[in-house]
Amino acid sequence: MRVVLGYVELQRKSKRKYVQIWAESLRRFNPDLRIVLMLSGGDFSLEALCDTYRIEIFPITGDRHPAGPNVARNLYYRAWLLHNVAVTEAICLDVFDVACQGSLDGIDLSRGMWMTQENVLVRDCPFNRAWVARGFGPGWLKTLEDTPVICCGAFGGIRSELMRYLETYAEELAERQGDDVVGFDQSSLNVWASLDEDATSLVLPYRNTQCVHMGYAPASDFSCDAEGIWMEERTMKPLLLHQWNRTQHAPIERSLRETYPFHG
């Protein structure tokens, strides 16, 4: 069984519209896919939204994790998978800036782990450069600086390999504190891919038909076809758009908000 996992800690009501685009677009193209939203804090509007699009809610209770929501979400993915042993494959997605454009049956998890690159090198991204240095030290920064950033906004895998990564993540996170955990969700995935000597990970280049991370891409790289599907370089039709609501992609955000009007 394949499942999509997402996590939300909704601190601003204005972001509900982004949750709706995530939920509605996923369900539009994947009518039978199991989708689970992990939710911190009760929010009736999100519960109603999830009910509309047949999305399961996994409530996160207790105190807010000190590492913050981005870093903590992998711990929640791990906890959910430990209690849902029938799940054989999982795709973990950001919620506020991911939109779906096709059936996720097209996501290739056959290798073990599935990851995709951004169109920027580690050394050229001030955020990723700092996250790797803080979490793993200058030696790892030197190792990774000339490689493209692998983005944790969309990753997944078959159960055994994904759990192997998430277990290691939990162990290594427990050994860090303070600034060392900032961006750890991102830096750890890049280190993991680099350590994959057995090639149990499929790392797709920036230009691919499964997921495109748009954060460092110019708006001119994207165009819309007659069916309202956004393409990269007029030929690539990715199943997932990530980082579509960055400032330079205002036309894409406007298009998605017209396709999936907010219900309030």
C-alpha cells in the first residue's frame, strides 16, 4: 500500500488556502490514494477540509517539539509508520507549497529511497551551506559543496529503506541541540544520499517528470499548457510542483488559486 504523508502546524490562518491546494490537487489526480495529514493543534476548518477530500488526520499531541515543526516532522512520519505496518511505500510531502499535477503512481520508489535535486549547488545556497556546516561540520560541507541540493520537501521510499533513514534521523537528532538542529531535516537527507554506497536511493536531477523544486528557478522556465498543467522548459510536466508560491512564481500561484478557489 502506498501512502502520502504531510505535516502541518498551522500558526497562521492565512495558510489554510495552501493546505487546500495541497489536499484538493492530490485528491483530484489520485482518487484512491491514501493521504494522511499529521496535525498539531485542533483546527476545525482543517478537519472539515480533510473530511471533504477524504484525508486522514493523525493528531500530534503534547508539547511542541523544541526542534520546531520542520525538523520534528520526520519523527512524526516515523511514529505513524511504526503503527501502520501494512504500508509498504510512503511519499512525504511539504504541505504549504506542494501541488499535484498527476497520478503519483508515476513516482518511482523501486530503488528504495526516492529524492530529487534542486537547481542550485550546496555552496551556492546560503541556507543549505549553513545547515550542513551546523549539523555535520565543515568536513561534510566540503564533501557536499559541489553537489546539487537534495530537497526534503518531497522524498519517500519503500518501507524498509525509508524507516532505515527515519530511524537514523531520530538517533542523530537526539544527539544535537540548539543551532545544530536548524535545517537538520534538509542537511541529513543530503548526507544520507552521499553515504548511499549500495545505491539504494534514486536521486533524480532537477529536470525530471516526477517532482520539480522551483525555488531557484526563474519564472521564464515555466509555462502552462491548454489543460492547466505547468511545464518546465515547455516539455517537462512534473507530477509535483514544489515551492510554487515563491515570489518569482506569482503567475503560477495565481493560476493554482483560480483552479482551487479557497472555500474559507
